[in-house]
Amino acid sequence: MSERQTAGTGKGQQAAIGGALDRRAFLVSGAFALTALAGTRWLVATAAAAPADTDAFRTLSAFLTGAPGLDAEIAARAFGQLTELDASFPEKAGVLASAVATSDAPSMDDFLAHPASSDLALRTTAVTVVSAWYLGYTGTPIALRAEDDTGFVTFTGALQFEPTMDATLRPTYARAGLNYWVEPPPFVTPPPMPEGIRSWGRASPQGVGAIPQAPATMPEDPPAEPPATEP
């Protein structure tokens, strides 16, 4: 095949994935990739996962979570760690992808209403995949243990934070930089505020007056005691 033909074929495949190829066909192709590779020996490191494997897993993950555009690097990491925990995971994921494709379900909610989803093994695999994306780790944490089987997947990409991002933020992260909280949330209409309300210290307005029974001036520090001398 010539380079021109190869390039044309590549563009055609990209167009198919982008629009012409529907979700069912994409899941079918992913199912075949996962099932075919399930019988081979797996190198579970992220770098060792073949692009076809992680792409199929990412497609399945997007369907299960309802989140399009999942990060390919995170998908490769999650897939590798889930395979490390369970060597049969690629086969299980392939079976799930096949069941989803056969059901013709356009969404995860529709698949859950389909008789095929009543299979406990399929549901367990689906929960395993969704948990990795929402929690940001694989395995099971054990309290008060220095070691367990958990593996890091992602923090900033964990889906658990997305539903409330309009009102909350990821732990340890400032939404809009230092002192972001001085501005009210976009869904709150604050009452009129006194001038200088954002100021600190002596420049801050006394919105509620003086504290009852508080001294007018700050007391001075007591004098330091002289150092003890030896007799």
C-alpha cells in the first residue's frame, strides 16, 4: 500500500471514529481487542499496555461513566493496574464490552435496564471500572496498614469531584488562586457590603461594633522575668 493510500486510510478511520462509526460499532471493536488480548501474557506496566488495549478500555470506560473525552494516559494507568490486580481483567472487560454492544443500549442507564446487566459478574466488572475513574485509585485501602493493594490512578482527573465543581473544589486546591473565597459563589447574590470589607487588620470595617466587655486597648505584655542566678 502506498503512503498516499495509507494516509487516506488513516483519515478515513479517524472520520469513522469521530462520527460515522456509532457507539455500538466502536464498543464491538473494543470488545474484540480486549477479548483477543485476554489470552496472552500481560505486562501490566502502563508503558507496556498497547494503544489498542487502552483505547478499547477508554471507550468502555466512557460508556460506563457517561464521561466522554477521558484522558488516554489515565486510562492506560487504570487498565494496567486493574490487570495487575486481576490477570483475568482484560477478559472480563471484553465480555462486558460485548454485552454492552449486543444490548444496543445508548447509555449506561439503558444498559442497566437491559436483562444482560443482571449478570452479577458483568456488574462487578462495571463497578470495578467506574470505581477506578471516580475514586482515582484501584484496589482496596486498608486502614492502619503501611502497605495494601491500592494503586494511584489520578487525583485531578477523578470524576468524583465533577458533579459539584460549580460549588466545591478539589481538596487542597484553591479554585481561583490565593484568597479566591473573598468573592461570593456565582450562584449567590450577596447583600450590599460596607466599603473595605475585603481588607484585613486595622483597615477592616467594624461591621458589628466592638466586642462586648473587650478592653479598649490591648494590654501590654508583662515584663520578662530576670534570669535565675546560681546561689
